[in-house]
Amino acid sequence: MSIRYKIDVLKSLKTAGYTSYRLRQEKIMGERVIQQLRSMELVSWNSIDKICALLACQPGDLVEYVPDSEDER
């Protein structure tokens, strides 16, 4: 995959005071999004928007483009 996370998003959210329990209880994010983040799967732009607001960062701080190698094509 060409796009991947640069950071562990859930760990960064926890450091900022947003545990997975709090994210669910306060309905900030649903269980599906939390599971996707735990699995390092990409989430929707709406979720990226929420994460950026919570962490006061830009989308480029969360994800990066990594070109596929010639061998994988």
C-alpha cells in the first residue's frame, strides 16, 4: 500500500488524554474506527479530520506516501 501512518495514532491520542474508552464513551469515534486504527488500516477523511482536531496537527503529520517498489508492480 502506498499510503501509511507515520505515527501510532491511538498511542498519540492516549498521550493527549483520549483513551479508546473515552473515545467510545464520549462518542468521538466508533468502535470500527478504533479497530481500524489499531490494525493500522486507513480511516475515512472525516475520521482524519477528527484526529487532527484532537491532536492539533495536520493530515501530513499522520500519513505519508511511500512509493511502491518496481519489484512489487
